[in-house]
Amino acid sequence: MTTRVAIVGGTGKLGGIIRSVVEAEDGFDVVAVLSSGSDFSALDGADLVIDASTPAVSIEVVRAAAQRGINVLVGTSGWSAERIAQMRPIVDAAGTGAVFIPNFSLGSVLGSALAAAAAPFFPSIEIVEAHRESKVDSPSGTAVRTAELIATARAEVGPVESPHVDQRARGQQVASVPIHSLRRPGVIARQETILAGAGESLTIVHDTIEPALAYGPGIRLALTAARDASGVVVGLDSFLDIGLRVHGGRTSRPVDEGAVPGQVARTTGA
């Protein structure tokens, strides 16, 4: 049976990548491509809505999908845990599914998971993220998700140490983690999570080099998951067995990052 897909924001960069993946995937058919300003009536008749719009429009896309009894896959950035929580009762009441993916890159998901696993062992943690100058939101959804995972991992030891956060130059705090956002030409997406303790530091870096290649595997994974989802689900890590025990800071088995093309993930110690 073919799943009929409507893509909101399908005329943008991420939307174009998603559309290419969906059109090449067996069992899925793109039946509507909307811009961020299109009328939501075009969603009628779809089995799955994919949102790649803007932060201001995205929340209305989720509502419109729920009102029509359609599952939604959200790839738009700018969703915090608090904002997602506002959608939970709407999705639950509709009996549908809403899958929020801060980043479709498998390497990025692994980088955030590694940061969360290491978080209980380092009192000082900060995130520096960089994106192209046209990205309208900051901090990025990936950085927000990473900070929230770090806070969860540090539930037993408390918030990170972040002195002088009253100064604007110290970044925006998310779940006690300072985030510094760069918007400049010549970069696609880069995130550094810097963890520091007495006499040492650990930096986890992820670079997106070629978005179409980097996001493809994650989009395909999310498509099937979103079609069958019930309720609110957040992050590709919800569908991946990464093998990290976050709260113990231990690895239950070796992590295989795989040879995912189009991206680089690395960990450095200094």
C-alpha cells in the first residue's frame, strides 16, 4: 500500500532533499508540495505530512495535521522540549503521531549521544554551533536537543557550571548549558560540544559536509517511523539502538558509527 505524502516547505533546501528521498523510496508517493505560505487545505487526502517549513509556521502545520487525523514528521528546527510538550495533548487527542527530528544526520545523533554519555563526568559544558547565514533560528534545534540530553544525563549530579551567564556574550542558556551560535557564509552545519574538568577537556565535533548525502539515511528511517508512530516521538535516537547507557556514563557495547557519507564526526581530547 502506498503512503501519500504532503511536504510543507518542500520548495526550500531541506524540503527539496526530503522530496528527492521520498520520491525514490518504494511505498511512498509525494502528492502535494506546499510552500510555507500555502493553504493547509492541500494536506487533505495525504497519509503523512512532512514539515520542513519555518519555526513560525511549523506549529500550525502540526496542528493542521492533527486536525485532519494525519501523522506528521517534523524536520523544522526551533522546537524545544517545552514547545513540543504543548503539542502532546493535541496529538494525543487526535490519536495521531508526531515525530520531531532536530537533525536527520546519523552522525549528529551519535555526537549528541556521546556528549550526553560524557556529561556526568565534566562540570563545565558549552556548545558552539555554526550554520549558514540564511538559517533563521538560533540556537539550532540540534544544539537545543543536545543541551536537553545533557541535562537529563546530569539529573543526579546537577546542572553544569556556567559562570557569568548574566553577560550576553556568554551565550544563551538551554537546560543550564550555554550555547553560542554562529551564522556565516561558507559553512553548512557544525557543532562542537566542549566538556571540561580539572586539568582536561573533551571536544565532540560534528560537521555536515554534503546535506543530501548526510540526511538521506536518517530521512528514510524517519519516514517509516513517522508513518507508523503513535503519540509524540522526539529524535532519531528514538529509533536507533546506539548502545550508550547515558545515566551510567558507560557503554554497554561498542558504538559503530558506520561509514555514513557526507558528514564527519570525531572526538578529540586536549
